[in-house]
Amino acid sequence: MSSKTHRRFESILRDIRCPYELALGVLDEESGRLYLQVWEETLIVNSGGECGIIKGRKWALSEHMTDGEVVQTAFLACKVYGEHELREAFTYKWSQIFNPHLDLETMIENANHREVRV
């Protein structure tokens, strides 16, 4: 990806205001393809309460994206990151019933346990 495209994407991200940090990274060194990633520095409860950086998933960007597509991708990245954090924080009877880190095999085992109305 060209340095011109990289600068354009950086410029777009600088104009976005949201609760999280937005960063660009190189997804593939050979092609220079970029990604967008949401991150924040926060207390990490499960490891003793110290500060740490939490990062969301990587969102691949194309040099052919319009400015609007980059902004929409940034919005979606923030939305997904926020939902992920909510799923971790939301509990019922002290259990993370919407835990985003469930093992795939566990999810498959529980897929057919449905609540039935009578």
C-alpha cells in the first residue's frame, strides 16, 4: 500500500472522536496492506488490577476504500470492541453468560439447550 494511502488513512483517523484509541498497523509486510485496530489502556482485573493495553481484532483495509468506508469501518470496530467488553462485564447469577471467550466446542455442546415456553 502506498505511503500516500497510509497518510490518508491516518488523517481520517485523527478526525474521529470515540471512547477508544484507533491505530493503523501493517497486516502483510509484503503487500503493505494495512489494518485498523481499536485499543485502550485500562485496568486488567483478571491479572491483579494493574494497567495494561487491551486490543480489539484487526480490521483489514483496502487502498481502494473511500473515506466514508474507512470511517464506517472505524465505527464498526468501536462497536464490536464495545460489545465485546460489555459481554465480558455482563453477568447473571455471577456468570458471564454472554462471554465472548467461550471455547467453540463448548458453544457447540450448548447450542441445542433451548428455553421452551409452555
